[in-house]
Amino acid sequence: MIPEWLTTLAAAGSAALVNAASTDVWQAARERFARLLGRGDPDSTEAATRRLDDLRRVVQEPGNERELAEVRRAWRLRLQDLLEENPDAAGELRSAIAELPPPRPVSAAVIRQDNRAYDHGTVNAVGNGDLTVHPTRPAASDG
């Protein structure tokens, strides 16, 4: 039975890896995780590289939240198996996670905003952050 802290570590590794697949640090993450999963065996490293490339393809497809959840779960299980078979890989996984940007919250993955203004209307919209609007009155010549 795998200890709970290794399961937690595998989940953190999966989240960090899936997040990295959509960032500009992907190449470095891909190489690092391929080596980690390959454990020095060229064939295993090549198989891990193919799986990582598949991950990248899934992450780059827009609007596939269900697939992303499935791929996160699959990578959590894959990393959990790695840690169960090679407990000494825990430090290496921690180090790999530390080099990656922090995962985005899953709930913030999809934002849809539809704003419309008609006639003399005005739209002020913010996707993330704060917005301060200082309304002004129209000049007398504006009618």
C-alpha cells in the first residue's frame, strides 16, 4: 500500500505536469519527466516521451475539460505507480514540481463572457482583476 504522502505527491506532480503542458516551460518539463519516468532505460524514456507528447496534444485542444480531468487522473496514477515501484524517485519528482509554474485552479480553466451594448450603451468588462470606471457627463455640445 502506497503511503498517503506519496499519493499526494503524485497528485501534485500530475497537476503541475498538465499545467506545464500549456506553458512555455513545456520542453524542459517534458525532458525532465521523460527522464524521471524512464529511470535510465532508453525504451522506457522513449515511451514516456510519447505519452508526454500525447498529453501536450490534449492540453492544447480548446474546450475539452472532461479530457483534461481524465488526463490529470491518468498522470496521477502513472506517477503514483512510479513512486510505489521507486520510492527513491520522490525527491526527484519534488524537484521537478518545484521547477514548474504553480498549477492554475481547475475552476478557473474556462471563462466565458458575453458583453453587449446597443445604441449609446457602454460595456466595461474584466476577465480577471479589478476595474474602476469614472463616468463623465457628455459635453454640452454632444447633445
